[in-house]
Amino acid sequence: MKVLYFWPLALLALVPVIIFMYLLKQKAEKKEVPSLFLWKETYHNVEANTPWEKLKKNWLMILQIILFLILILALMGPYLLNLGRSTDHVVIVVDNSGSMNTAYEGEKTRFDRAVSEAVDYVKGLKNGTGISVISSSDEAVLVVTSTEDKDEAVKKIKAIEPTYKSGNASAGVEMVKTMQSQWPSLTTVCFTDSNVEMESLNGYIVDVYKEKENIGINYLSHGYSGEKLVILAKVTNYGKMENAREITLYGDDKILTSQSVSFAPGESKIVYFDKVNFKGKVLRAELNGNDALEYDNACYDVLSESKQVNVLLMTEKNAYIEKALELMEGITVTKSNDIASFDSFVTQNFDLYIFDCMMPANFPQQGNVIIFDAPNKDLYSSKGVIDGALVEAKEHPVTQYIDEMDFGAIDVTAYVTPAWGEPFLTADTDEGVLDVAFTGDLNGQTITVFGFDLHNSELPLKMEFPLLMYNIINANVSTGILKENVISVGDGIQINGKADMKLPSVMKPDETQIDLSDYRIMYTGTDQIGVYTVKQELNSVEGEEEVFAVNFPSSESFVEILASDNQNEQTDVKKSASADLDLKNIIIVLILLLLGVEWIAYLRR
């Protein structure tokens, strides 16, 4: 037999207290007797104990001491080694997904329960057992691998932090499946609140689910009625009791309005806030009061200032340009091959005009322009046509990270770059280095000119082509830094910075600033709930700033398939972990039986 804890041995110091209580002088009682003949027997029965006389045999005292010693043994967590089961290695999977933040008992959550059970399990393992620990939510993280140091394993388990991400222990179990070939005998113990398939693994699930009352906000969205907002929030009662809560709507952290709503068990309701006057950026709906899961009691929405960009593409047919335009969010493309009717399009005030191997008689005076292989004597002049050339990218904001790119092209026009333009593609010829593409601002218009037809070059075949076209189109249109403004914890968000500005940065809800390493990046550091700010500076004064909100995933508010729902006969599900045979419950039953014996002895005394 082994024990988990040794601190209860300190309670042995209280055993003399029990003995001392029986040595104390008892108060004598007066007795009237009819005859002195019986006095001697009465004397023995009512004689008061002197404080330090020889201790008399007292079965109740002995029984109480035995009970106290057994109680100390129970507190030490005794267990018997199961010598019939041998394992070389144990893998512990701890679910730290969002649902594990739900209350379990008192102030402890399901995650706290899982960690406590995992720690007790490790302490009860036989010395020399290999231990690996995995945390699991939307992805699995190997916390510690193949250690025989139980203290180290316990330390690593206690260091695991709960997340707000969607998921469960499945990712961790899948990682275990890739590891099981390393050890001849492997046991997997999974601490989770939801069902996990462990069919091909030897081990069991420790179910830390406990039913609690919870109400959560699933999502928050908005629309417009004139200049006023119409805001709706979907709220669900996941509990089995009727509940009433007040929902408060905030705009940039200021109270806008509130409603009181009643919910039947399992009921979902759409709560409307009509004709709300708000001109800020961030909306937040919040449930007042406490329940089992606090993180789904608030939900964010962002009023984006995204602009729809209208593009006119004049071309016979160019799939390369069309694909490049599809990469951009918020762009509406109108395509035409009739350059003679261009004047009828100008009245629609497009934000961007793209001329592919054709040029209108009247150049647009508003909107930005991209030109492929088309002359315009009023804007720029040519140095001649090169039959074949190796074109190289030149350092420029639109060639960021691809300035070492080169490609072959035929029928390339070399330009005299105007004063308002800057070259970004050049060709090395017998006459020297010539400019074959340039861009710049002229009278408020951004104009970009290519001296070749894309079909007559290797540029579309280059892996850098999509990035070059994205940078050029992004420099000519403004669709904002962000493609979306509301996501769930753990989701990635596309950030599209401007190449002619400084690198973007992200300010997290806890005011930690993350400087990004690229202008265009999928940002995945969304591990906190709240509002994130994306900034990009042009200089110390000017720049752009947008916000996005990260909400608790509604899928984690309620566990639909519990661990106890596992129908696989090969997967065992327990409510508590035990490395071997736990004796604590057996000892508690024994204590209760001895208490019954003591009570009977006391009544018969």
C-alpha cells in the first residue's frame, strides 16, 4: 500500500488530546442510598477520577482513537498498486478548451477539477513510469514528453492554462495515436467534459462534466433603419430551469439601453434593440448576473467603415488580371472590351480604371488608373520597343519582399519615366538599364504603367506575381486593413497593410502591442476576448487604424455530447482518476461502521 499525502500525519499530535479529555476530573454527583450495605458498590460506580490517576481501561476512548487514526489514514489518500497491470508509459491529455471554464463546484471550474485529478493520478504512478502530458483545445500541445520525474510532470500539469478556444480533447488523442508506436505498453488518460473517441488506445476518460445553469449570448449583429441602428442579439438558456436576465447594450463602453428577458429551459430568443442612435465603433451586449460560465455573458460587434470599390476593366480577355482582382475583398468589377464606348462609363465614377492593351480617347480625370502596354503621349513617352528582355524588380513599396524577382518578356516598351513617377521594373539592355514599369501620383490620381502585355511575359508564371498584383491593386484602391471585423477566439484574421506605410501593429485587449513582420499576414494571436486595434503609421502624425472584436465561441457554451455518452465498449469512462486501487472510499465506509459501533456502546453504557 502507498499514500498520496503525508501532511495528515501531523494530526497524530491530537491523539494525546483525546486521552487528556478522559483524564480530566469529572464532577461528582450526590447519591442517596437506603443502606450502607450497598455503599461499596456505589462508590466504585460514581468515584470521581482524579486528574492524574492511573488511566482506567475505557473502550469508548480506545474506539475514538482508532476512528481518529483511520480518518488520518483516509486523508493520506492510500491506494494499492495494481500489480496485474503493467505500463511503460502514460500519456495524460488535459482538455483546456473554452467549455472547461464552466463552474464545477464552488469557485472551481471543470478545468480546475481536471488538473487536480491529473495531479493525483501522477502522484499515484509507480516510480519509473514514463509520463507525457498534452493540453488540447483547437490544437494539441505537447507540454512534457517522456519524463520519469513525477514532480516535473506535476509542475507542468499545474502550468497548463485554460483557453477560450473551441475544441475538446480530440486533438490531443490524435496526437497520442501518432506516439503510441514509441512504447510497447502505453496507457492514455484523458481529462475532459466531452466525448472523445479512444477506440484504438488503451486507457480511459475521466469525465469532469457537472451540469450547471448557464445562459449565453450566441451572437450580436446590426443593421440600419435610416440613420438609426437596429441591433439584435441571440441569447440561449442552456440550463434546465426558467431564468430571467437583464441584457444591457453598450456603445464604446457607454450604456445605450437595456431589456429584461425571461427564458424557458433550453429556449433561444432574438432580442431586438430598435432605433439606437450610435455613431461609434464597437457594440457590446452583456448579460447581468452570474451563472456557470461568465465568458459567454458578453458579445461584441463592430461597425466597420468599409468602402465598396468599383473597378472598370477594359480588356479583350485577361484571366491573370481578373484572378488578381478576385484576391481583393470589397471590389466590384465591371468588364468591357468596347473601348469606343468608354465615355459612357466615365459618368459612373469608378474608383479604379484598368486598361489592358487599349487606351480611350479621353483619359479619365477621376479615379486611379493601371495601364498595360498602351501608349499615352500626354502622360509619358517611349524610348522604343525591346524584342526580348530580362525584366527585374526594383526596390519599391509595390515590390516589397519580391525585389529580387526577374522574368523574361518580349515586345517590352521602355519608358522615359515622368517626374511624377517612380520605376519598379527595369530591363538590362545594350543601352543600359531601362525603365519598363512605373507608378506615381499625378493631380490626385495614382497612375501605374506596365510596358508589356502580361501574355507576352513569364510574370504570371512566377510565384511572386499574386503578391505584386495585390500590392499594386492595393496601392490603387482602399478596401481597408481588415477583411472582417468579428471573429471567435482562436480564429485567424487577414490583415492587409499598405506597402507604402510602416508595418502594421496589433494592440490586444490587455494592451499588449504586437508588431507584425509583414504587410499582409494572417494574424492568429486571437487568444483573448475583447477588442483588438490594428494600426499602421505613415509617419508620426498620419496613419490608419481599424478595430476587430473577438468573441467567446458559442459552441463552447454547452457540451452537446458528454464524455459519459461514449457508446464504445472499449473506452472506459470514470468520474475520478486512479492509477491503481483507491482505498479512500473503503476507509470512509469503515469509519461510518465504527461510528455506529461507538454509538451503540455509548447507549448501553
